Amino acid sequence: MKLASTLQSLRTDNSFAALPNAFYSRVSPQPLGDPWLVHANPEAAALIGLAPEALSTPEFLDVFSGARPLPGGAPLAAVYSGHQFGVWAGQLGDGRALLLGEVQGSGGNWELQLKGSGLTPYSRMGDGKAVLRSSVREYLASEAMHGLGIPTTRALALVASDDPVIRETVETAAIVTRMSPSFVRFGSFEHWASRQRPDLLRVLADYVIDRFYPECRPAPAGEAATEAGPYLRLLAAVTRKTAELMADWQAVGFCHGVMNTDNMSILGLTLDYGPYGFMDGFDAHHVCNHSDTAGRYAWDAQPAVGHWNLYRLAGALLPLVQDEAALRAALAGYEATFVDAFHRKMAAKLGFRQWQAGDEELLNGLWSVMHHNRADFTLSFRRLAEVATADGAPAPAPDAETFEDLYADREAARAWLAGYRERVRQDGRPDAERAAAMHRVNPLYVLRNHLAELAIRAAKERDPSEIDRLLQLLRDPYTERPGYESYARVPPDWAGSLQVSCSS
């Protein structure tokens, strides 16, 4: 496929805009004043058939700063509802997001959405704007997750302005352009169920099935076709994807921070990067969101919250199914899917050929010693690859950074390593082969909060170089690069004062 050099050449579809008007409000973006392009992502651009040279054109800046419509687009703000921090919040919606349109790419369609483009009918008490700080974090996070192989929305462009925006302090405005096959959420279904509109609930469910889950439409061989069948199969499919996504998050120490039902993707994507965080020192109860004072969305709670959110989705589908037992059955595979996916990922991270009986105890021992020492999550697994298990293996070089160096209680670390070495010897995998396999699944580089902060500080000075460097590393976070040692170290002391909240 030849990439287009202008936005005018893109092919649009706008399938969500073809739904009844009740699903959205037509809104035009509020353009930034005197905008400048902080960064554009050629990898994301290629997904919609856009060539790199198009990213530096005045037209590109105009469209993604809100000054000009996307050619062929149909701008709108979607309505949805949801549970926030476990409490029904009622109607929500795209309060600071705007769907510009849907573009056809060689590998599928992508909706382009501006975040921070001004007021919509769903802004409630907000101003509809975003600040540069949070926009840099979202721009980097989606690409970091993609580099880790975790399902996610993508980011196309980041535009900034000196327009003032009031948060805890006065900050400057920005717009990040997000890309996703769809931005439909669990809360999109909750909205119509709460409004007692089964007709529109059915329209939404049929749209999602026909567009994204066509395999859920026909009944499997040997199963009678029923009117409720496609909706039950949809719920089962979303349950599997959500369980696998939770396993992905847990395996890399990622905390979402705001796992409200309106932030849960019906496609099983990581959606809405606000107060997220990749753990530095491991704390099983780590809460990345300073606003989450009760710790509802702590790292160790995320799998259970994912399950809870799926129950809310099932409740929303009840008007179409009218069989609680059948809905519970569709949800029943969540725990087994999560455990299987998590065990497979952890076996790979630990260098085992496959998960086996007894590995749970060994893994729990690792979590315990990491937790009590606040050992670095990412580096613990990365350095574990270098642990020698063969008899007579040479000792590490005196200046080598080892697994044990991450632990204040070195004796506890050594005691755990004794059991680990025995497990590896039972596996019969040579150290070199095991290390190579572990390096392919244990990242060396993750988007730590202090690295994002350095990129934010540079961007405020109109310097995108730190964003460039981070994207280069995060697109392939498993390959070590000479000269980037500072990006693969435990965070500096000043990083401990960084906090992210719902305004992030």
C-alpha cells in the first residue's frame, strides 16, 4: 500500500457516526491558539496510510490542533455512563474528547480522537481541555504499551499551545490525538441499560458484534440459535480479552489508576491513560493514583476489579438476554483465563519452559522478598536472567550489577535464589538459552514516572528530543542499547516526590 502524502488522500468510513443521533452530539473542536507540533508518530501514521512527510505539513497541524476538520470526517462527542470508584456516576461521555472521524487503513479502520479539544455537552464541570503534562504522558504511554505487546490505543500526534489551563496551578494547553478501532466502553452499554432503552442497547450491541466480533453472531455447531446467543457470546469474548489484558498489566507491573467502567474498552484495549504508572520498587498494594485514597485500584486489586467491571457489563446486557444464569455462565471463564495467561507469562519471565506444580509457591516467595525489600520490579526480572545455575559457572564480574544488589536483605534474596536455581536445573535448560529467552520477555526499559517527567520538562521548553529518545527505547524495550544506561536504572531520589492524580 502506497502511503498518502496529504490528509486529503485518506479514506474515511465513520461507522460510529452512522448510529442514531442519540449516541452522540455533533461538536466542533475548539482550536488551540498559536499551536505548535510537539511530536508526531510515523508508526501510527502508517496504520492509516499516511506518509511521514505529511506529518510536517501545515494541514496536519491545523487538523490536529482543532483548527480544521479532518477531510471526510464526522466530528462528534459520544455519550456513555459508568461506575467510578465503585459508585454509579450516571451519565458521563466525551467531556474533553472529540471523535474526528474513522480512517481506513491497510490493516483495519482507526478512529481518530482529539483529547483536550474543548467543551462538549458531556463536560459537566470540566473545561474540556488537557494540559501538556498529561498529554505527554498519554502520548508516551500508549506507544510504550504497544512496544510491550499489550493491547492499547495508539497515539498519532501531540500539539501544544501557550493557552492557559487551570489545574492545581496554571498550566499550558495541549491536544493529543488518540487512535483506536473503537472507543466504545463498558459504560456505553451501561448508559442505555440505565436509561431503560433496550432498543438502543440492542443497536449498540449489534454494531459492536457485526463490526468487531462477527464470530459471535452465528451459533456454534451443535448449539441452537437463539436471540440472546450473540450477546452472550459477545460477553464471553470480552471476558476473555479483559482477563488476558489484566494478566498483561500484572506481568509488567503496570497500574492503570482509574479502572472505572467508563475506562474499560469493549475491545480489551488499554484505554484512557491518566494517573497510570509502571512500578519502580515493588509494592503488591501499590496505588499509582494519588486521588485513589482507598486503594481501590491498587496493583494487586486490578484482576478482581476487571472481573467486577465485567459484572457491570453483564448487568447492562440483561435486558437483551433476560437470563441471569446465562450471563453468569458467560462470565465464568474469567478466573481460569486470567490464571492461565498469567502463569504462562510468569513462566516465560522466570525462564521456565512451562508452568508446573510448585511454581506458584516459588513465585509467591519472589513477590514476598521483592515486596519487603521494595526491589525494583523491572530490573528484578531482567537481572534474574543473568543468574548462573550451572555447576561450576563463573562468578559475575566484580563491577556487574546483579539481582542481589536490588535487595537490602541480600540473605533473603540468596535464599530465594537457591530454590530458583534448583527449579531451573530441573527444567534442564542451559543458562545461555534461558537468559536469551528471558531477555525477549522481560523489558529493560519501561516508562518510569521520572522518565516521563524529564520528557515533560523538555517539551515545556519546546524540545521534543527526550520524547524521541524514549520512543526509540520503548518501541523495542527488550534490546539493550549502549549509551542509554541511565534509562535502565532504579529511579533517582527526586523521583520519589512525583505524584499523579486524576488531573494527570
